[in-house]
Amino acid sequence: MSEGTNTIQIDDLAAPVLNDVQRLALEWGESHPTELTVAAVCDAAIKRTGLDNFGPGDFRERLGVQLDEMNEDDERTGIGRMVMFGDCARYAANRLLIHDVLRRHPEILDIPIVRPVIVVGLPRSGTTNLVNLLASDTRFRSIPLWESYEPVPNPREAASGDGIDPRWTRCQQTWEAMQSAAPFVAAMHPMEPDHVHEENELQAPDFSNYNTEWVARAPKWRDYYLAHDQAPHYAYLKTVLQILQWYRPRDRWVLKSPQHLEQLGPLTATFPDATFVVTHRDPVAVVQSTITMNCYGARNTYRATRPEWYRDYWTERIGLLLDASLRDRHLLPANRTVDVFFHEYMADEIGTLQRVYDCAGIEFNNQARSEISAYQAAHPRTRGGQVVYNLRGDFNVTPQEVRARFGAYFEHFDNVRIEVQ
């Protein structure tokens, strides 16, 4: 691997050269076996919170599907199993805390979620930057990463002497560990505590979203998830948003998730008065970014990185997202939908934001412009470095071969600009 002034060249995807932190983590994981069972996860959550009422028990089946797939995979490393257990235990603890706060404050369920602005689009298509620009307007309610990881405070914990929420501190520690263990993933997708994140983290305590696919090779979970109606889990998402609004009220939410592309039915039914901002980008650019990031991260969680697996899986997975979005596009109300094309957004961020504000019926006032400008100044593009992608060299495929999967999408949106030649 090499890192220039502002470029990152990853040349060891197939045969990783590990740094000291990665090597020590792998050794630690192998010497400390992890039990991946529903009972072990739930016991850890009970111990963490002192609570034992998880609410409806149907989540156990979904959690079991995810854990069984990890147990069946001999290539998952010890540290990879630890990471999976840690995430699931956190989600189960969140579930206990969510159920507990609703039991004590049932009035939360009466809080309306009114006219949210929801960014929908492929991963790596500008959704993160766009939602963070919108969220810098303090009139919006948004979800910083630390809050998405732990939406309800643990009553066993108190703020530290300096008043910092322990949830924020844990998120910061996770971010620092990520920068050491997977520094180029951190460059490609920053995960600072105050970074505005995706709301499908709020579905994780119900153990039904597509997040598992990003942290594990999980085709069995993908098939299970896609075969089940996600409407109940979008209702769960709305409930957690109501809790967050109870803690810190605002008039309008700004949200985003690529998962929504294939769940437009549940999304529009759950938030019928929303404004939808749909981002568009050359899917080949999306695929090459996604598979490079995930394959690089696999050096910590898998015994073999298998670049071709990521190439094939994510080419098809992005295709499935786009196919579903085309199938259900009619569900988006034309008068409350803004299409944002990547090349136009990169050329004129402020003009794009003006279109979003106009569609949402919100004044793009001087305060909003000032707050957004401050965010832009503090977060210049490629501040973490620009990754140099190499589909041919790293994944043994041409851009044209990848692009062939997305013919229907290009036919429907013929002004999507081809980026990767």
C-alpha cells in the first residue's frame, strides 16, 4: 500500500500486508473464542443494561439466521466473530432500553414525525455528503453516529465529570480503533461520532436491515431479508425516531439510507408526507468503491479476502437495489421528489440544496446558508485522501463488463454520466 499527498493506492487487496495493529487483533481474536448464539447475545445485553424484557420475541429468529451464517463460515476470523458479537450485543441492549423507555413513557408513541426529508440513493453516490450538508442546518433533526449506535441512554451510566455522554465517548473510541485497524476504510467512509449517519441503524435492534451485508459475507441473510416484508421494521424505525424526538425535539427530520431504494413501499407507507431526494451515479463507480472498501476491510475479519467474491456479490447487489427502485419508482410522489445526479451535485452543491429546500417547502435562509458554508469549510472533499481504484488490476473485470448489469437503469435515467471507462 502507498499513500501520496492526497492519494491512496491499495495494492495488496488479494494478499494483504498487515500492519502491527491488524496482526495483533487477529492474534487476539484467535486466542479468545467467541460464542455466537442468540442466548449469549441476549445474556450480554441483559448484563449490560440490567433489563430483561426484550418485548416481542420474533427478533430471535432473525438474529439466529445472522449468527448461524457466521458460525457456518470457516473463513471468519476470531476478531471477525468478536466484532459480530459486539454489534449484536449492542443492538440487543438497545432493544431492551427502547422497550423500557416506551413502557415508562407510552406517550412517546403519540409524537408525530412530520414531513421528513429523506435522501435515497445508492451507497457511495453522494448520499452521506448530502445528508450531512442538510443536517448542518440546525432547524433539522438528524441522527449523529453516536446516537444511532445507542439511541437510548443506559440509566446505569452517568455523564463523565466533563459532562460528555458516555455513548459519544464509546463512539469516539470505536472511531479511533477503526483508524488504526482499517485506516483506508476510515478514509473512504469517515465515522466520527458527530457524523450524521443512516437511520437503518435504528432498525438494527429489531435485527432486520441490510447492514449485515456490509460487515460480513451474508448471502443467506440477504435472501432471508429480501423474502420478508420489511413494513414492521420500518414501523420500528419510526418508533425509535419518536423516542429521539422526545429526547431532542425538532420540527423536521432529515434522514438517509441506500437501503430505502429497495424498500420504497414500506418507506412511503411509513412516511407518507416525506420529501424524497433520490441520488444517481454511475453504478460502476459505486461498485468499484464498494468492493474496494469491503475487500480491504476483510483483511481483519476473513482468512482470505477473495476480491472476486466481492466483485460478483456487490455487482449483483447494486443491481438488485436499482431493479427494485425502478419497479417501485411510481410510489414516489412527483411533487415531493427531487432527482440529484452526481455530476450536477459535484458541480453545484448549493444549487442542488436550493432545489431540495424548494421541494420540501423550507426557506433556504441566510442562517442555513451560513451553517452549510461552515460545514463545507470544515469538511473539504477528499480530506481523508483520494483512493485510486483499479477494477481491472484488483478485481479482474472491465468497467464495461460491470456496467452490463445495469442496462435497465441507464435506459430509464439516460442522463446518468458514465464515470469509469
